[in-house]
Amino acid sequence: MTSWTPELRGRSGPLYLAIADALAMDIAGGRLTAGTRLPTHRELAERVGVTVGTVSRAYAEAERRGLIGGEVGRGTYVRHRESSRSFPEPTLGSADDALIELGLNWPATPPGDPAAQALRRTLEALQHAPNLPELLSYQPHAGLASHREAGAAWIGRFGWKVDPAQVVVCSGGQHAMEVALTALTRPGDTVLTEALTYPGMKVLANRLHLRLQGVAMDAQGLIPEALEAACRGSGARLLYCLPTLQNPTGGVMPRERRERIAAILRAQGLCFLEDDAYGSLLDERLPSLCELVPETGYFIAGVSKLLAPGLRISYLAAPQQERHRLTEAVGLATRMTPPLMAEIAARWLSDGTAEALVAGRRREAQERMGLARDILGEAALPSPLASGYHLWLRLPPAWRSEAFSAQARKAGVSVTSSDVFAVNTAVAPGAVRVCLGAPRTQALLEKGLRRLRDTLACGPEPLSSIV
């Protein structure tokens, strides 16, 4: 049994919640590992100076969050938390009986699956392509010149006009993130992110032994004053951010805020990695941070979320003099990105297929977002500009994020709790991410959204007891 005692100084609110929050922080920080046996209710009550009932409520709250579990005659233990998995497996099943998947951020596919039809046409054309043998040979680490040209044109859609020599072809956005982090950081470095960030960054930071520091956000994205303070106090080498259709909140940083953030980045000389997986879904194009501060900016422009999930291609752009660092990182990791897949993407980008696919996905995303707003109401509203594949559902004060996620799952719909995205999981907000693209039809999406609405209306289940 551990001698754990919660650190309660500086915490406000009910004591039982303060104990549960302290427990969450110590688990997130690695001070309490899975399988650790916790003190008994009476023993912890004596250490902290509270009643046994307060500890019982704290443990019950921690169990509801999925942090701990109890067994009769054995005690209470820290659990292996399913909700901490950053890349859950998709739920596949019948349209009527299976768990409705609103946890995975897939593109919303229009009826008829235009991407599959486009792939058939492209594969038929490739049979007669004179460069087909070349696509099965080793290529430069950064990709073929024609593929980098296509990447430069694609990045230009997001506002940053780059030379093909600045572009490296990667195997999807996650690979591009790994390439950039490998090239730009060293173990032990601090990387700044939004306080709620894409969970793949959390996984990579752990593997590369980087320290993440979350920067406070509001409805418009990064708060300039918080970023400025973090730059001064952290010694960070890099900022990673998603200004457009931010994951998980769905927020869109407006132009004025982008200009303020850009001024801070320029003044601090801070390198930054801007990730834009969804920008083409917006009707209005906003300037990218890299467009405003090209001298220290790195930009990821993927195609998977806009064209087809299985088309694992993204383009990573760097300042002209820095591309060689990215090229070396690609060579060390994968030698090269598969040329055949890069060729399919390049053809789609040049022959108008990509434009047509994006237009279709944009329309479908707008229709699905409208459906979600009709059913879920004001709690589901992201940025007024947003019309992407996901939204941030704010929960009433009675709800904790993990408890709502678990109860929604019992009702037959999967969503993602806020701790998956929070850099500091001990202060994860009362909200869940709801993804709108995975259900095959809008009718199935509507069914899942109504289940969420009903779960909200029912309120939290009573606390279970722990022995």
C-alpha cells in the first residue's frame, strides 16, 4: 500500500473534489502508477484531517473519472485508464445496433463516396503512365520534384506561398509532426502547445522525451498574454498550434488574434509548427501564421482529412534554409514517403479532383454541423466561423467529462473526454469532443446526437460505492 497523501494547498471547492483532483494530477504526473494500492478510507482521512465520508466521496469521484477501482477484500487501486489511449480503434458494426462512433475524427463522406470513384479512375490511368517503374524505386528523402511541386501548390491554398524546394513529402500529418519534432528539438526540451491539444502530440512528446507546456486559451485560441509569459518563462524551443478548426475545440482564430500571436512569435524569435488539417473546409480563408511570420514557421498541410483518410500524404514546409533538417529526419525514419501514394495525391491536386472532393466534403460538413447545432443547441456551438468535422460540447456543472463519456457509451454513442486533449489532465474542462464525420449517413449521425442530448438531459448517474 502506498503512503500517498494528496497535496491540497491552493485548491478551492469541496474537499472531496480537491482530493480527487490531486489524485488525478499525481496519476498524470507518474507519481502514482497503474496497479498502485491506495490508502484505506480511514487511513487517508486521518492523514488529511477530514472525515471518512469525505474520502469515500473523493474515491467515488475518482472511480467515476476512471482513475481508480476497488475490489472487495483487496482495496482500491490505480487503474489502467482506457480513456488515456490517444488513438482509439474505430467501432464497426451495423447501423442500427452498434455503438455509434462520434469519437473518431474522420472526414464526412458525401453520398456515393466520390473519393473511391476518383481512385478507380486514377489507378486505371496509372496503368499507362510512363513513369510507373520510377514509382517503385528509391527516391530522394524529400520526395520527387513533381510531388514537392504539388505540395507547394497545396500549401498555397492555405495562404503560404512556398517554393517546392521548401517542401518535404511525408506519410500523413502524424509523420510530419514526428519529422518536425525530431529535427527541431532535443530530449528534455520544452514545447509549447495550446492547453487543449491534438493527442498525437502528447504521444510524440512522451516518446521523444519532450516536456509539453500548455498555454491558456479562450474562444479565439491562444491568449497572447499567456503565450508571451510562456515564452519568457519556459525556455521553449518550439510552439505547436492549430489556429484553424482547432482540435479538439473546433475554434477558429480570427485575423486580429493571428496578427497579435504573429507579433509575439516574431519578437520572441520562437520557431513554431502550424498544423492545418481542415482549413479548406472554411468558406473564408484566414492568413496562416506561417504567412505572417515565414522566417521561423513550419507548416503541415495534410490531405487525409480533406480528400481521403487512407491517402496518407502530407506536406511539411520549412524556411528555405532549414529544409535539409527535415529531409534528414525523413531519411532516418522511413527513407522516403511511398512514391505511389504521393503520385496519386499529386495527380488529384493537379487535375481538379482535389478541388471537387474538398467542395463535397465542405458541403457535407456544413450540413452535419447544422444538424448538430439543431439537436444539441448552444452548448455545441464552436467558433461562429467553424464548420468542420468536430465540435466541443460544453457540459453542465453537474457533469465531469469522463463520467459523461462513460454514460454516453452506455447509451450507445462514443465521444472523447477532455482529459485526452488536456496537457494538464488535472484541470481538464467539463466538455467532450463530438465528431460528426464517422457515421456513414446523416440519419445515423442524427440518432447518435439525439442519444447525446438524452444523456445530457438525464444527468449524471449516482455515485457508486468503493470498498
